[in-house]
Amino acid sequence: MTETQERSRTFTWADPVAGAAHVGRRSGLDLMRAMIAGELAAPPITNLIDIARMEADEGRVVVELLPQEFHYNPLGTVHGGVLSTLLDTAAGCAVHTTLPAGVGYTSLDLNVKFLRPVTVASGTLRCEGTVLQRGRRTALAEARLTDPANRLVAHATSTCLLFP
């Protein structure tokens, strides 16, 4: 048996129910910008996976993540679920930025393609989500995950259901 050094990580988060109470009262873009500015607490998943930075415009969201050891799978690379979470966040939040107050959304699907492995040596990842089409009931978005050399690491498309 090989000897391993234990590592630990601690994080905190705000009550997610308090933040969710603002969803129907503000437009999606206003809500996203309030979270980015720190006026509203970010959702717990942001702290759980340690999303470093976020920006939002109408129909477009960017999230960044610095890969860490705690993101690793047993193969010694960042787990596909972490990358999928970034892609889902960017695509879904891009859709959210187009919604007026009182309209919500949920992801119907997420189709992901992993193109290259990610490790702590990869550097800060940038995930940009954009809305491709928005109708009355559904929206289609894509997200592109790139490394610091602007190489495509993963790509996703997402269909979101819109509801009052």
C-alpha cells in the first residue's frame, strides 16, 4: 500500500432558499448581475466546485474555473461531471439572462462532448455560454469550454424549458 498525504477543504455557502426567493421578482440578467456584484448570494454549487469568476450579458454568460485536485477522478484528470457542471451553468445561465421577471427555466437536456483532458496544469478554464435560439416555451444554448491557449476542451448544447 502506498502512503498518501491527506488533504482537506472547507467551504461555506449562504441559504439557497433566500436567493431563490428573488428569481420571480427580477429579470434573469438583473438577477445574474446582482449575484456577480455580491448583492445576492451565489448558489452553493458555485462554492462547492470553486467557480472563480463570472460575467453576464444578455444571451451570454462566462464562468471560469481553476482546476484543483479535488476536481479529479480516479484517472488523475478533472472529472467529467465538473466540466459538465461548468457547461450546464454557462448554457443555462445564458438562457436565464434573456428571461423577464416571473419567467423561469430548467434544463431539459445537456449534450456534452469532451475533447481533451484537464488537469491542474491546464490553467484557468473559460466556459462561455450563448443562446442560439429562444422561443416561447424552449431555448437552445451552447457552451464552449476552453483552456488558456484557447483550445476547445469540451462543448455542450442544452435545451431549456421556459415556464411562468
